[in-house]
Amino acid sequence: MRAQPMTAEAISGRTGTPSGFGAAHAARALGAIVQRDLFRFVHQRGRLVAAVVRPSLWLLVFALGFRNVFGVSIIPPYETYVEYQVYVVPGLLGMVLLFNGMQSSLAMVYDREMGFMRLLLAAPLPRWYLLLSKLVSGTVLSVLQAFGFLAVAAAFGVDIPWMGWLWALPALLLVGMMLGALGLALSVHIRQIENFAGAMNFVIFPMFFISPALYPLWRFEEAGAQIVHVAAQLNPFTYGVQLIRFTLYGQFHTLAAAVVGGCLVAFFALAVAGYRLRSPPAAPRNPQST
Amino acid sequence: MDSNRPLLEVTSLAKSYGGRTGLAGIDLAVGAGEFVVLLGPNGAGKTTLFNILCGLLPPDAGEVRIGGGRPGDAGARRALGIVFQQPTLDLDLSVRANLRFHGALYGMGGRMLESRMEEELARAGLVEAGRQVCRTLSGGNRRKVELARALLHEPTVLLMDEATAGLDHASRRALVEDVRRLANRRGVGVLWATHLVDEASEADRIVVLHEGRVLSDAAPAEFTFRTGKPTVDAAFLAITKAGAPRESTI
């Protein structure tokens, strides 16, 4: 039997879903997005292993191999001469956050290619909030991996103060958010997964190498590489590494925090604007699509 | 709001891409319980229209009202249930996990969400498959899950964008009949986009979209009568071959 026709007005109150975008709705959506990304991460064993193995290899092969080549003078926040593997840990923590931030943008490109992004964008949530949720979700993964690496470093006898783990948490969150927001902003312009690796090589490696992650900036200056020294000072990752380095030793680096916070806002604003202008998400790879 | 207003109303909607016309001022309406088939060949503008209805693409001109709201408004988004042409399930999640994810995006949770999930899974005959990872489901069952998901938040308008793509004939028929029943029993307004004429047999109205223009908007019998053709297939071929301008809309 055919139902009596219902009008929009008659039906408007029929759905059991809340009518507005309230705190409960926001929390549920955020929880679902974080939970999904965590689930995917845990079940992607290759990614899980790579997340810990990559920085650990750097620590073992690079730091231990070069410990006698690179001497680090006493510079803040260190109050005494430190071994090279101690110096390099904040940089490698930054690397974990950098790789995962970019990996999260790959997940955005993947979701867009696979059509899943349409589902997100069609939901009754503001676009900026969806992007923020993705950013928070990616940052949670980043920070978990960073602590995983800290545990590996501790297991190999690298001397990081235990309280530093706690002090560094807000810094890791902030830097993770900044790098994730950069990844989001870049994902606007990467339309296909095939282009991702190439694009990332132009971001990850310059950001990592032209920074104090591996050696203090004065070494660039000492080597006469003024351009690299200036580039390092313009590199947001430099400030991310410094913020982590200082907080690991219970000190606060105001300039680094300000730059990281400012870049976070700028990158996120770029991502929101980019996703607004670039809608709809990538057309399905299907000749039937019109 | 006018109580007799259709659930979905499109007026003089236009969209162009870099000089190419996607939609050239189309009009369209879907009332409660109506099953409207949007029939058009590839490149007719169906997906462009759906992207605008979903709030994924802004129109250049014209107006769209969904449940009284504009596309992109939270209210309009809630009023829509969408099955996209491209599969949008997370294949690594179970059926229930996919439904839970969708429910959370719509602000649903707790017992309400669980009970709605069970209702829709039971309706789709997927209760047993609820714990299965979506990757292990057949194409037909994946579409059923997507339909169950689209209905989870009890939308008043259902958009089906080439939803039978990749399905065999039997699965296509089953999906069409299922959605037809939904329109009858729940009073959901359905806009079903397809380029396959046989899917229009269950329609209350057939809207023919061709090169961004509505060439016809009529019940199947009226459509064939006006074109003087014996079948919907023949009528569709005749009208799209002629490419009638909008002024001569039948």
C-alpha cells in the first residue's frame, strides 16, 4: 500500500538525529574519526613497524656511527656536553611527527580517491570541523609513535630525563598539529596518490635536513653555508625541533612555541580555504561519471 | 514553509566548468513517497546535479531546496540519504563499524544508534553479515550496506547516484525494487540517477537529462505517449537523439 504523501514540513521532525551541531555531535564525530584512523593504523602492520623502525635506524646507524665525528658544544637547553645520540633524539622525534603528518595527508588523498571523502563532506558537520577532526586524529597517531620511539631510545640507553616525557607532551601535540596541518594543506593540491611520493620528497627531506634535527644551526654557519643557515631559520620544522628539545629538558622556548603556533593556524587556514575552493572531492575514476 | 512544498526542489539550476555547460537552468522536484528516475546518458550532468544537491559543489545560478533548507545547511544534509556512484564503504571495517561511523557523523550514538542499525540491517537481510569485514561482501551486499547506511539517520530524501554501477542484472533489479518499496512504505522521496533505461520502469516520473537540460519530466506512460514510441527505451533514444531544446520540453 502506498503511504500518504508527506511534505517536508510534516517529516521535518521525524529523524531521530539531533537537530543542531552541538557538543555531543561534535564529540561523537571526532571520536569516530579518531577511532577509525587508529584502527586502520593498528591494522597496517607495515606502517606500524616503519613508524618505530625508521627513527630507530637513524638513532642506531646514524647517531651511533657518527657519535665520534660530530661533537656538540654546550648549547641550550643542555647544561653540559651531551653525546650525539642524546642531541639527535628531539630531531628524530620531529621526524616521526613530520613523516606521520605527511602520511595523514596521504590518507586524505586516499580517502578522496576511494570516495570515502564524499561521505565525510556530505555529513551535517562544518567542513572546518571535519578537517580539524582529521588533524586531531593524525596528531594522536603522531604522538603515540613519538612515545614509541622515545621508549626505543630509552631501551638503547639514550639518556632523556623521565620527566621530559611529560613536559614534551604539549610540545609534541603542538608540533604534530602543525605538521599535520601542513600535510592537510598540501593534500588539497595533490589530486592523485601517484603524485604523493614525489611531492613529499620536496617537503620532508628539505624540512628535515635544513633544520637543527641532525646538528646545531651554527654548524651551517661555521661551514660557510649562509644560505642554508638562513633557510633553516625560515623553516617551521626548525622551531618544532627546538620546542621539543627544550621541553624535553623542562624549558620553554617562547619563540619556537610562537612560530609553531602561528604556522599551525596559518597551515590550517590554508587547508580549510583549499578544501572549500577545491570542492567537490576528486571525481571518481569512472567513465560513467558526469 | 509551504506545507505542500516538495521535499526536493530545484529551480533554474545552472553550472558551468571552464566554458563547458554542466547544467543549463534545470527544474526538478521530488515529493514525499515519489520515485523519480533521472535518466540521462553519460555526460548528461547527473553527477554535477548530485554534487550540488549534496552541497559538494556550489551552483552558478538557480536555487535548490531540500526539506526547506539549502544544500550544505546542516538541516538539508540531515534530510538527505545518499548512495554515491563510487563505493564509499571503508572495506577494512566491518558492516556494523561502517554504520556506526556514519551514525556518529550524523550525531547518533548509544541505544538509538544501535537500534537503528539493527532495524536497517534486518530490513536489508544483513544481520548475520553485520560482523563481516566489508571487503569480504559481494558487490550486491556492499550496495545493500550502503543503502542501509544512507537510511540510518532516517532521511526524507534518498539520492541514488548510478547506485547499480557494477552490479549484475538480478542485483540491479533487487535494488530498484527495494528502493521502490522504501518510497511506498516510508514516504521517502527518491531521486534515482541512471543511464540504464530498464531501471526507469518502476518510476513515478522519468526526468530525462541530456547535455545539461531537462528534455522531459513525465510519468512513464505519458513519456512514451508524448514521444509516440512504444517503450521507454525507444522514447529515450528518440528524445536524446533529437536533443530537443528546453523550449520544446514535453
